[in-house]
Amino acid sequence: MFSTRSTRSSRRRPTAGLALTAALALTATACGDDGSGSGGDKGAEGSGTGRITFWDNNGGVRTDIWKEIIADFEKKNPDIKVKYVSIPAESVQSKYDTAIQGGGLPDVGGVGAAMLAGIAAQGALEPLDKRLDGGPLAEKLSSSMVENVRAAGGGKELFTVPTSANNGTLWYRTDLFEAAGLDAPTTWPKFYEAAEKLTDKDDNKFGYTIRGGEGSIAQALDATYGQSGIASFWDGDKTTVNDPKNVEALEKYVALYKKSTPSADVNNDFKKMVAQWDSGDIGMLSHNLGSYQDHLKALGEGKFRGLPNPTTATGTRVQLSNPVDGLGLFKSSKKKAAAWKFIEYAASHEANSKWNESAGAIPSNTEAAKDKWVQDSEPTRLAAEALNDGDVKIVQLPYYLPDWNTISKADNEPNFQKVLLGRMSAKDFLDTLAEQLNEAQAEWKKRQQ
């Protein structure tokens, strides 16, 4: 194994302050309105009618349900037409960044908590507090989700209306567990026992599938903090990510690779990982509530379950802050009034319930969260109960850092693959991550002064 410490400081990005200056300079010289909502920093309210453009930040996965909601909205608002644009989750961040700098932003777009800070820091999003107050959504949105996205946007203004929470879930094949005489993987010791016992490499059967490709960092950290029991991401101004207990936990987790997991996992993003689990003889999968419908179609009722992340042997459950998705109104939009009507409808009881039932996620609309399907869907119900359980310790990821998305994706996903392949130690990986996070935190705090 070798150290990559020399790559840390030399590969740092320009600070968010410099990025903000450049982005504002570019957007200030952007060309006029092209009908997609771009064309100027301040935009305009418009007449409340006309065509607006909506970017789906999980295109291809949720396309069908969004088209259904759009059709419902247009029936209720015949003087507004919505142009739907499907953008895959893995490329939406770069799409937004390019449009912020060169023009062409939509009127409305899906903006999850993980990318919110970077977009908000560039001044691209319209503050929404005044629009929300006194409207049909006032007092109808989950307070915890609202505070989650408020914190992710910097802690002061609300830059996105939350639509769903998508808790981490451990999916397991009940048929395979029963055949092997295994208990449900409710604790980490039971998880590791099952991963070993359900693996038969000669027969191409594995106990677990690990995420090594795009999106791997959050899953790895969820397993790391879940095992260590550390309940805070920060200790003062220093991150706990490289605490010795976390190093030990990550070492144990990555040791599963190729021992109890397929070798292809090193390159698997969530789509490939989910497809592999649905079609093969793999015992367990860590993903989120969003893959429920995929499992149901592939495996049918009675062959799988989704549980909240395992507890420690002593019964303590620690999990990362649940990723909250939302809809943002872009400041450059020339039709903000019409765009806001669409956001209000998408987060209403009817539409929010329909979207989250399709995704198996937790609704942000408090009325939708009481609908029968939530109680009937065991994974969603258990996730919601775990989320609201006072005994669960939530590790809040620093979504408010403008550098968070870059650090957790572009900078460290390749490093995590090196860890899986034995080319980098878990300690060096977490030390590298910690140094970048500590630097980003210091920069952020300096800008708050």
C-alpha cells in the first residue's frame, strides 16, 4: 500500500469565494432570455402564465412520475406549460455549474441538499421564505426537512422547497436468509455474519454488494459512523471522520470487497448495483428507499425487506443525516410567478404523495406523510419511525460547505476505489478526506465573519 498525502493540498479547488466572483461575472454578461429561464441575474415575475422549464435532477429514474405530475398540473393550470428536461443524477451538478457560468438555467430545478450550498453560494437561487409564508404550503412541510435544506444552504435563507427524504436502507433477501437459517441483519455483527455465510464464490453467490463507483462516499461513511457509534461529524472545528474508531470501522467494511462481494463492485454506481442485486444471488444491498419499486418488480413480494441501518452490538443506531431533495426557483427566471405555482403544486398533498409513493421515499408534505400507503410500505414506515426515534443518533453531513460536493465526489471517489483495490489504506483515505474538510470548514467560517 502507498500513501497519497502529497495529493491533498496541491489538488485543492479554488475557494468558493473565487468561484462565486467568477460565476457572478459570467452570469452578469449572459445573453438575453432564450425561453428556458436564463438571461440575467434578477429575472422577473412574469405574468404567471406561459412556458417554464423544469430540470429533473434524477432523470431517467423518476421521469415517468414527473411527467404524470406535470400533466396533472397543466390540467389545473391550462395557461402554464412545463417543459420537462431529464438530467441524470451523476451529471446534474456539472450541468448547473455550466449553466450558472454561461447562461441557460431552468426556471425550476431539482436541487438536493448535497449540491445546494455550491449553487446557492453562486447566487443562482431565489430565496423562498417570503413566497412560502402565507401560501398553501405554510405549516404543511416537515419542519426537520425545512431546517435540513435551510442549513445546507447556509443556515439563513431557504433556497429550496423540500420534497422528500430518502433514508439509507439495508435491503436483504428474506428467502436467502431463511434458507441459510440467518437472523435479519438488524445489528452490525449479524450483518457481517450474513455477508460471510451467504457467500459462495464458486457458485457466484455473495453476501453483500458494496458501492465502489459514483456516490460511494456517503454509503461508506454511513457504514463507518454506524459501526463506530460516533454521533457528530465535528469535534469543534475538526472533523471526526478520521477518528481511530472510524478508521477501524472502515477497514472492516472495505475488507468485504471481493471476499463477500462481487469484484465488479469497484465500478458500480447505484443503478448498476441495484440491477446486480435484483438479478443475482446477493444477500444484502445498502441503498435507500428509492430503489423499492425496482426490487418489487424484479423480486416480487415476500423475497426481500428493507430495514433501517444496523445498530451496534449494544443497540445504538447511528446514521448519516438523511439526504433531502427539493425544488429550487432560479433567480434568472423570467417567469418566477408561474414557476412558483409549479413548485407549490409539486409539494402539495396530492402531488407530493404521488411522487413519494412512486419512489418509496418519505414525503415532505405533512398531510402526505399520513397517507395509507406510508403505513402500508414497511421500508418507508420503518425509515420514518427510525428518523423520528429520539434514540437514533444522526450525524449531520456538512452540506452547507460549498466544497462538500466536490470533496465527497470528484476528490475522493477515486481514492475510495484505491482503498478497495488495496492501493491506499483506509487511514490515509480518511486522513486525506479530513484535511480537505477541515480546510473547507475553516474557509467557510472565515467567510461568515
